[in-house]
Amino acid sequence: MKIIVPMAGRGSRLRPHTLTTPKPLIAVAGMPIVERLVRDIAAIVKQPITDIGFVLGDPAFFGDEVVEHLTKLAKDLNAAPHIFRQNTPLGTGHAIMCAEPILSGPAVVAYADTLIRADFNLDPEVDAAIWVKQVDNPQAYGVVQLNDNGDVKGMVEKPQQFVSDMAAIGVYYFKEIGQLKAELQNVINENLTRGGEYQINDGILRMIQNGKRFVPSKVAEWMDCGNPEITIQTNQKMLQFLHDEGEVLVATHTNHNSTIIPPCFIGKGVKLTNSTVGPYVSLGADTRVENSTIENSIVQSNTVLTNAHIKNSMIGSHVLYDGHFTTLSLGDFSKLTS
């Protein structure tokens, strides 16, 4: 099994946190989004992962440090790492085609801006699966259209009239991804674009029209990381899942007269002094918190918070903060002191 991860976008909706850190490497519940996504998919498919292809954007932003992190992630899963570049943003279909050298055999395609909780077995009789989540407002999503047998017969983007309430979440399984590759190549050859971009949906629809069987696979939970507010909600949900599953979330740290209210992630080397942290707080490695109260927030690594009383906040790495605000969204290397 291969995993293809298109992740070339700049994550503009998550600014200022993505001004210096690519969105997929933003830590949520103590782990970068892309790392948790890939590890969860590897566990879900219950098959050995042989190759992982990451499709990155401009090397000036997705530089050597990003490549090293992703290479290590693949090797940790005993998979061969592959780095590809999508230097021009020409759509989801084009991003997949950037990984053309490894587009053969069974594969999962997963866009690195979402986290999931799921447990199911891949049906060897089907050609592909589209992971979906039932939503209350399908007009805001791309949804799958089902036939009488419950198979996918079409995909509709943001339907104004009801088609279904099953939203495609951006994770797909192909028994032979070479078939998708062939159809996407036809899309590119015919210059079939939508808004100037080549879309994965057009390749999928052509596969369906050629008799390939697609089935919907429901996920128990779909968590977005689109903007700071939603990412904080995702951090809360993920911490609760991990806590309930018995995962160790508190690393070796220093605690002086402080209280941790679970579930929380406390990174290695964190120092807490006269503070209350939690519930639903993630503190990155080597962060220091003094005389503070923090609830339902994400704080990245190497940050210093003093006299802080905050909740529903997202704070980057290498931040120096001393103040009395209650809701914050501070990017990396910010400094607020009196």
C-alpha cells in the first residue's frame, strides 16, 4: 500500500500561524497534522505501507527542514519516502499527477488539512473508496451521489439542491491508482479545468463512467484544521480521543505548584510554575508557563507565557507573552510584553 499526500498549499486561512510553518506541520494535540494523518491512515488500512509520497510546494517555503521531517516520518513507518514538487497551484488532480513516478498499485490519497477517526476494512471487490462524513449543511461541501446499491455514481460540488448529505473529506482509496493516473492524464491532455485547475473529481468521474466501482466509507469523526478557531476545536476533540484511548499525553516536564486538568498534552521539557493548565490544552516542547491559567488552547514549542489568563487561543513557537488578554491568535516569534 502507498500513501500520497498532496500538501503544497500555503494555508492562508490559518495565518499568522502558517507564515513561517507549513500548515501540515502545525502541531495539534502534540503532533503535526500531516504526521497524525499519515500514522492514522497506516493503522486504519491494516496493510504494510511500502511508499509515502509527499507533494510539496515552493522549496523556499517547504525547505530542507520540512523534507527531513517527512522523510523521517516515512522511514518510521518502514516506508520509502518520496518528495515531489507542485511549484504551480494547478489543482488537486495536478497535485496527484506530480507524484506520477509512484502512481501504481493500491494507494490512499489524503489531503493534509484534516484529521479523522475511523475503523473499517477495505473491500477487495471494489475498485475504490471515498471516505465521507454525514453533514448537516451539504451545500457547503462536495458530496457523493449514490445509486440504488449504495455505490458512488457521481460527485457534486456544493449542491444548491439536495443530492446527499455525505461529504467527501479528501481521503480516497484506489485498488489500482494507475487507473486514476490514466484518467487524470486524459483530463490534462484535454485541458479540462475548473477555475483554471485540474481536479481529482474529474478523474474519479471518468473512472466511474468506465465501470469502476466506488463505494463510500464513513468515518466516525472528521476534524478540520482550516482556521485557528476550528483548529482549536480539533485539538480539543483529538485530546479527548487520545485520553479515552489511554495514550500517554504528558511527557517529562517540571511542575512547581501547578495543576494540570486533563486531557492535556504536555511536551518534553515544559516548565510550569504557579499555573493551572487545562482542560484541552496542548503545550509544545520546552515551553514555559508562569503565573498563568490556560484553557482549551494550543501553544507551540519554545514559548514563554507569564501572567496569562487565556482560553480558546492559539499561540505559535518562540513567542514571548506577558499580559492580560483572554483570547489570542499569535504566530511564531511574536512578542507582547509590558
